[in-house]
Amino acid sequence: MNEGAPGNDLEVLLDTETLDRRIAELGREISADYRGRPLRLVGILKGSWVFMASLARRLELEVTVDFLGVASYERSTEPTGAVRITKDLDHSIEGLDVLVVEDILDTGRTFEYILGVLSAHRPRSLKTVTLLDKPSRRVRPVKADYVGFTVPDVFVVGYGLDYAQRFRHLPDVRIFRPA
Ligand code: XMP
Ligand code: MG
């Protein structure tokens, strides 16, 4: 990558090879668990987009994909940390095996909200996979069925994750420390 390219000064937490290896493992584990059953992946926009593309290509299953857009209300004006839908599913999930794909599980508020919304649509089963998990930050009692990596309480960017919409395109996960 060019000297001076965006993000080059950020410390790498998970390099490309480490990400590829772990996502391949997750693919094998998920393929074994759902063997013979079609699986609907539901990616949470925007952060899950890169991880979902990588994971989907590692699944040896009949896979279909859809996306749900969510945004958090500003914590300063919404003390509950409430979440809202910005883009609904395009297709019904009723009666389907659904795997929700997230970039990072932090306080757990987003997960809890999404699981409530999706379970109301009566899928056959509902599980979750997150690339990253920050358990030290949890305020809601939720956990993912599949976790790529447990990370410390640092702000991370890259591989879909952003700081103010920047750095999503970085090929690895890096630590962002605001100046
Ligand atoms: P909650 O707290 O609801 O939040 O579990 C999950 C959402 O918060 C964002 N988030 C991050 N985004 N680097 C990011 O780029 C981080 O370190 C980070 N921690 C939380 C993210 O959008 C996630 O879906
Ligand atoms: Mg984000």
C-alpha cells in the first residue's frame, strides 16, 4: 500500500492472513452445523459487508443473502442507546434458517434489537455470527453463536468497520485512536 495512504499510520490488530484463516474455519463450522439445509444470511449494514462477502464464499451450503440496515440514535440525545431500522429486509424470512452477520458485538444493544425484530418474522431458526466480539463492553445479556475474534476494548476500523464512514475498505482490522 502507498506511503501516506489513509490508515497507514494505524496499528494492525488482525492482519489479512489471520482474518482469512479464521473466516475459513468459521465457514467450515457453519457448513457442518447446517449441512443439507439452505441458509439465509442477513447482513447488518453497513459494517458487515466485507465480512459477509468473505464468509459467504466459505460456506458449502445453499446460501441466499439479504441485508438489514440499522443505525443507533446518538447516545447524547437518546440515553437508552436505542436502535432504528434504516433499511428493511427485501425478502420474508418466515420458516427459514437465518444467520445474522454482524461486524462487531459491543454493548449488545444492536444485537438485542435486531434479534427482537427478526424473531417476530418467525424464522425456523435464528443464529448470529460476529467477526469481532468486545465482551468487556457488554450492557445487554446477549452473545453470538459464532465469534471470529474476541478483541480488547479498543476502537477498531477496517474490513467494513468505520470511523465516521472512513477506513471501511482497509484489508485488515486496525486500531483507531482519536488524536
Ligand atoms: P452495540 O453497542 O449495539 O454496537 O453492540 C454495535 C455497533 O457499534 C459499532 N461499533 C464499532 N464500530 N469500531 C467500529 O467501527 C468499533 O470498535 C466499534 N464498536 C462498536 C458497530 O457499528 C456495531 O455494529
Ligand atoms: Mg459503524
